[in-house]
Amino acid sequence: MTIALRDITKIYQMGDTTVHALAGVSLDVAAGEFTAIMGPSGSGKSTLMNILGCLDRPTGGSYLLDGEEVATLSDDALAVIRNRKIGFVFQSFNLLPRMSALQNVALPMVYAGVDKHARLEKAAWAMGLVGLGDRQHHRPNELSGGQRQRVAIARSLVNDPAIIMADEPTGNLDTKSGNEIMAIFNDLNAQGRTVVLITHEPDIAACAKRVVHVRDGKIIRDERNQEVAPCSGKASSSPSKA
Amino acid sequence: MFWESVLIALEGLKANKMRAFLTMLGIIIGVGAVIAMVSIGMGVRQKVETSIAGLGSNLIIVMPGATTPSGVRLAAGSSTTLTNGDAQAIGREIAGVSAVAPSVQRSYQLVYGNQNWTTNVLGTTPEYLEVRNFAVAAGTIFSSKDIDTRARVAVIGQTVATNLFGEFSPLGQTIRINKAPFRVIGVLEAKGQSSMGQDQDDTVIVPLTTAQERLLGVTWLQNISVQAESPEVIDKVQEDITTLLRTRHRLAPGVPDNFTVRNLAAVMATAQETTSTITLLLGNIAAISLVVGGIGIMNIMLVSVTERTREIGIRKALGATFNNILLQFLIEAVVIGVTGGLIGIGVGMAGSYAISYFAGWNTVVSPISIIVAFGFSVLIGLFFGLYPARKAALLDPIDALRYE
Ligand SMILES: Nc1ncnc2c1ncn2[C@@H]1O[C@H](COP(=O)(O)OP(=O)(O)OP(=O)(O)O)[C@@H](O)[C@H]1O
Ligand SMILES: [Mg+2]
């Protein structure tokens, strides 16, 4: 699954002033890459990520996802892509508060038309993967921030997307939980999934093989780390502590 | 996917039970009111119909005295323009008449032993039973020979029998009507109340001539009941009677009738029209409350969509399509409508039962009103749920996720 952005622009019209949140971004991401996007606040990272995740449409430019032009797809077609091809992890978790962790994880499969039994089985598997096998029936507000983010990651995995995208997944977490989350992303990448994530923190970006720097809606630097720093939470596939 | 949406919608309602119930209340009251109100209207209609039908089918009534254009009868009962000859002429000369029963009546005191009872004594011919839908429960009706001989025989109604004889059989007993002795030869079958609330069993029937000559001392008639052969010929018979009587009474053209011919089918049609109007009116008033209930659904659904904007954003971000979200909210609205409708049916039926029990009104719960009210509540859920559901389904995922 490859990503190819060409001259992507996003313009917000705020009364008289126009905000160029993205001012011509071109970016290629190959299948299996681990890419971090960095940049100061307001530089357009989230705007870029939302377009990459098919949550939003660019004002101009072309976005080929796996060779298919998605910049002009209908709302429903984008919904299907979000459902099947992309797993999205938000900074603020975005779990449904009235559902158990397991039901939250199973939710994307509801819209994929998976039957209930298979759904719950797969959701339980994904929760095991992020080390929360024993927290299935907790509500989001009965979980710690790190645990909530792991539930959100489990949710992003259940439809087996080729790409995982995360907008500051560790932004609301302490360093330790942040490292655990990063270890999970590392593992997912090691399994062959493309990972694109936004971060503010240089040590987290250091885990990525590629770091894209954004400023004022443009890519100013695109560097590849020769040596990937070991992400601190080594025991990645089974973070032991909750 | 449809059932998934139903389950999601039910979860949504469960999360806010009190609100769902209060929203439902509008529909419950609306449906209940429609069913109860229509049952009152239908009850009135049924009562009027049965009591008019109870008077006899294809009945035409001829009374002495003129009718003013406004329909008010002048000098009712005191006119002396109808005679036995008129009655016989109607039976003899008019086609399409199956029976003619002339009659006179007056209230008298009845005495049996130490019991006495004041009631209406009716002098008529045996045809009266057929024309007015009476039947003899025990004994017999008098014969035409009894009429010829002015026999002192009587057939009594159930109310009279009970009041004079209690448990005993009145047959063969002698009662005194206005001090003259009459032998009881029959008892009428019970008929209940008339449309005017009169007890139709509180009556005594004696031969016409006996009543005219031995009791009232008159030669004229107070009433001629005519039965037409079929509903189709009623209007023609009514016209022919008018023509015949005008000729017999030698009324010059331009002179108003000195008698009145009334057609019960026409009375029935008017009554039906009136009761239908009443039913429609009551039903419409109740239907307004149903619409108000629907607006309540819309109001609450709009609040709910706004409140759950973030939830909608999350669902859309995870791949929910327009239809998924539309169905979720539409089903919530319809579930409120359907559940409210079902409870409303129960409330409406209980209400109509309570009305008939406590107020003593006749009520008829019609299956049609149930089906219509229920169908309406489903439609109202759909109609008033569609706008909020569409609003939810059209939300942009990014905007919805940003919503605070
Ligand atoms: N809906 C919007 N309407 C108007 N302007 C917007 C909107 N969303 C973003 N912007 C503007 O676009 C620019 C980029 O915003 P964006 O959210 O992408 O920044 P960011 O790099 O993610 O910042 P942060 O690190 O603080 O999350 C900002 O100047 C912002 O004000
Ligand atoms: Mg951001």
C-alpha cells in the first residue's frame, strides 16, 4: 500500500483572511515504512494527517492511495477506505464512553459487516495484542490514559489495515506509557504495516526510520535515520504493566 | 447491517431511558387519545344505529298534523285527521307495502291484585309486531278476530310483567286497565331502551278497536306504521302515501298536508352523518396531539444529534457511511414511535373501557382506529426522525470530531 501526495493544498477561508494550512505538499510513502511527521504547532501536521487518513479532502492536488485517486472520492467511498485500508489513532483516543473496551475495539468491524461472533473474537485478539486481554469489559473511563490509547490502537487494527496513522498518539501520555505505545507501533511496523505518526518529541521521532519536518504548510526536510534508536519499551508485544 | 443499526439504536435509547420515555409519552397520549375518542364516537354511532334499526326495518311512520318547513310538528297527537280507513287504503292501494299497523296510545293505570303500574297502553293490529320488530316471548298475540270483536285481551311487555307479576307467569291472568278487566294472552320479548332512552318493554298492547272504543273513546288514529318491502321502494312508498292521503283528505293543491310522513331510513342516514361528524371531530382533535407528540420526537432527536456529534464523528471516522448513521437515528425515532404507539393502544383501550365503565357511555374500540393510530405513530416517528437523522448523517467527520 503506497501513498503518493502531489501538490496537496488545504485552504481555510476565515472571513477576509485565507489560511494556507497546507501550501503544496508532495510526499511519497512506500509500503512498510515507519514515518514520523514533526513540526511546530500550527504547521499543518494534523491537517496533513487528516487528509492522509481520508478524514478530510484537500483543496487542491492529488492523493493516490495504492494508485487510486482519493482526493475526489464521495463521502461514502472515503468511509469505506477509512474502514478497510487505514487504522487511525487519535491524540484524544476518541473512544465511545458508553461502550466497553471490547465493544469499542469491535466497532470498525460493525461497519465492515463482520458477524457478531467473529467480531468479538477478533476484538479480543487485538486487545491481547496490545496487552489489555484482562481489561475487555472496562469502560474507557475505567482505564488509564495509556490503556485507553492501547484500546484505540487495538481498534485501529481489527480490520487488518495496511496503514496505521496516528496523530500525536503519545501527546496525552507520560513518557513511560508513551514509550509502551511506541513499542507497539514498532512491532506493528515490524509485521509489515506502514506506520505514519505525528509527534512533537524528538526521542519518539528517533524511533522512526524516516522523519518528515513540516513548517508553515510545507515539507522543509525529509530525513532517513541510518540508525534507529531502540524504543525504550522493549517488551513491546506484551507491555507488562497497566 | 439493518439489525446492527437496530441494536445500536436500542443501545442509544437505553443510555437515556427517562428521556426516551418522556418523548414516547407524547405518542402514547396521542395514540391513546385517538383510540379513546374514536371509540366514543363509534359508541354513539353504534347506539344510534341499533336503536333506530330496533324500531323496525324499512319503516315509514304517518302521523296526523302538519309539519312546518322547519320540521316541527304542530299540534302533535291532537289532530284527528287519520282514520282506520286511511290505514286500510294504504295497505290496499299502495304497491311495495308489506305491512300496515295503525295505532293509538295513552297512559293508564294497570292493576293486578294489590300491585299497580302506570304505563303506556297501545291499541294496534297484530302487524305492529312485525313492523316494529317486536316478538312474543310467551303466549300469543291477539288475532284479527279479537280486533273485530273488540276483545279485552292484552300482550304485556317485560317491564310490566315484572312489576305486576314478579316471578309468576302472567299468562291467563286478568289485569285491570283503567278499571276494565283484560286477560293477558302474551308477553313480549325484551327489547331494551330506545334511542331516546325510553324503556321499550314498559308497554301493553291491546287490539286497536278495543283501545279506540273501550278505552279512549275515539275513532281516529294517532299513528300509522308502514313497512315497505325493501329499502329501494321506501321513497316511492312515502310519496305514494302522501298523494293518497291528500286525495283522501280532499286537500286542494297549495293547501299544506294535514299529516306527516316520516321515513326512518332518512332519519338513520342523518343520524349516521351526524355521528360520523362527531367521530371525525373527536378523532381529529386527538390526532393533533399525535402530531404534537411527533414534534416532541423531532425536538429530542435534534438535541440528541447535537449531543452526540462527537460519537457520530467517531463512528464516521471508523467507517460508518451516510446510511449507517441515518439508519441509526431513524430507527431510534421509529422505535420511540412504535413503542409509544403500542403502549398508546393499551392506554387508549383501557381509557375507552374506563369511560364506558365510569361515565356509562357506550364505547366501541374499532380495529381500524387501532391500525390507523399505530400506523400513524410509525409514520410520525419516520417523518419527524428523518430530518434529525439526515442532519446527523451529513455531518463531516472532521467537524464532528472537533465538536466540543
Ligand atoms: N477548521 C479550521 N478552520 C480554519 N483554520 C484551521 C482549521 N483547522 C486548522 N486550521 C489552521 O490550519 C493551520 C494548521 O493547523 P493544524 O491543526 O494542522 O496544526 P498542527 O500542526 O496539527 O498543530 P498542533 O501541533 O498544535 O496540533 C493552523 O494555522 C490552524 O489555525
Ligand atoms: Mg495537531
